[in-house]
Amino acid sequence: MKKKWQLAGIMGAALATSQAALADWAYNLQPPASQIAQDVFDLHNLIMLVCLGIFVVVFGAMFWSLIKHRKAAGHQAAHFHENTTIEVIWTVIPFVILMGMAYPAAKVVIDMKDTSNPDITIKVTGYQWKWGYDYLNEGVSFYSNLSTPREQIENTQPKGEHYLLEVDEPMVVPVGKRVRLLITANDVLHAWWVPALGAKQDAIPGFIRDSWFKADKIGTYRGQCVELCGKDHGFMPIVVEVVSEEDYAAWVASRKGGAQVAAAEAVAEAPSAEAAVEQGAAEAAAPAAQ
Ligand SMILES: [Cu+2]
């Protein structure tokens, strides 16, 4: 028991003295970058206010009763059973409060699920442990892998600003366009979540679920897999790069160009199996020669 307290003390002291930990402390949701994320943010604030109101009224009444009607002050307990009026009141008031909370919440949930009229559709596939993106109309496909160096994870190098929240190939989307995501998984359950964009959906093998977002601001938005999916669950972040429409068109063109060049090279480089073997042997010998 004593050891546990010592450990708690050490951890508390470490937290209190760690400047980095203090700088990272943020108690609120991420600043919203889409209308849905803004709606979620507002809903969160509204419901918290309702909870605060209930807390004040309930605890106020409780403490007032405890102090004002205490036995020591000579108060006699009231005797009443099966009081219909009181029972109706304490059923109707919570019902009205719940309905008042359910109405705005249901509106936001329905909006989140309305994936109609997309400008762009991207298939998102969860893998152990990376994400795959297929731009269905543009014909662009790639994997998105964690790019944090192993040295930072093993603590032989100082951690970067976006430690475990950076990838080699981010998802790129244009600003102000409805992006529909078709989300699935190839092995186990994963979940795609970018808080600032208000999109969150489980990725389920064998099923396709959809979600959508429309980013209001150009910028980089980060998220993580939020369904425990194995040993590298914490190592498959999500990065969404929101760019202008022109930059998006240029990105798609460069992607397609790159793919076509790669395909053309593959055809040109493989005239015969022998040549390929020779080339492979030459490449294998090259590092030894250096
Ligand atoms: Cu995962």
C-alpha cells in the first residue's frame, strides 16, 4: 500500500514538473474545421450546460434539505407514501429534459449519416497497421504509413512535434467539397477518426460503412485509429491535408502522371524474363561493388 502511494507521488511530481506535459494540456475538444464538427462542439457545450444545471439543482436541493431539515435543528421527518403528484413531477421533468437533449442530438446524428451528393468519394481501408485510400473517381490509390522514425519511438532521439501523428502519404482533399468516405477493413476492426473534421466510423471487415465531411479551412488535420486492432494500433495515424481546389487538381494530376509513368516503365523494363533477371542480378551486385 505504501509503495502504491510512493509511486503515485512520483508520478504526480513528474507530471507537475514536466513542462511539455503542461503545454499539451487541453481540456476541450479540438477546434472544429467542418460544420459537423462545429455542431458536435456546440452540442457538447449545450449538453454540458444542461448537466451543470441538473447538478446545481439536485445537489442544491440535497444540501439544503440536509442542513435546513436536520434532526439536530429539531426537524421532524414528513410522512408521505405513494404521492401521485410528486411521482408525476419527477417523471415528467426528466422526460422533458431528455427530449430536449435528444432532439438536437438526433439532428446532428442524422446529418452525420447523410452522405448524399458527394463531390468526391474515397474508399478507406483499415489494415494491420496502416490505412489504404482509393479515390474512386480519380483512380488514385495509395497506402498511408506511419512516418515517425523508429528512433523516436525507442527514445534514442527526441520526439518530434507530431510524434505518432504523421504519415508518409496523407489523404489530400479540396476545401469546401463534400467528401464521402466508404470505410471498410481488410483484417480486423479498425476505426477512422479525425476529430476536427467530425468524421468517425468503425471499419468492419466484409462491410462498407460510410461517413462524410466538408472541410471549411485549408490545413492539416490529424486523427488516429480508434478501435483496438492489435500490437501497432497506436501506430496507424490518419493525416488529412485540406488544400485549395487548384492544389487538389494538381495533386491528382501528379498522382495519375506518376502512376502512368510507373506503369509505362514497368512495361518498358520487362521485355523478357531474362533481361529482368539480369537487371536484378546487376542491382544485387551494385551495393557490393560500392
Ligand atoms: Cu487499427
